[in-house]
Amino acid sequence: MNWRKSTYSSGGDGDTCVEIAALATHIAIRDSKAPTRATLSILAPSFIAFIEGVKRRPQPGA
């Protein structure tokens, strides 16, 4: 799998983020601090809907 971490990842050592990998029909998600542990797999359309919802949500202090 080709894991990607957001370029917006920040914090301590820059490893406080999740990583994603695109599969044929799913998106795999894992904790960047524990990459050998379990992953979560979500149907790609559901993941896209989640991301679009997060983008539409008002930001605190905005």
C-alpha cells in the first residue's frame, strides 16, 4: 500500500496524524504513530462524503 500523510500534519515531531492509502474500493486509515497496528477500512464514497462534510463545517474562531 502507498500510505500518505497530510502535509498539514503537525505537533511534536510531526507524527501526530493519520495516514491514508487508496485501495480499489476502500480507503485504509492508520495511526502514523503506530503504523504496524490495526487499520480502518472505509468505502471510498463514504470517506469522500466525510471529508466534504469536514470542509463545509465552520472553523472555530472564523
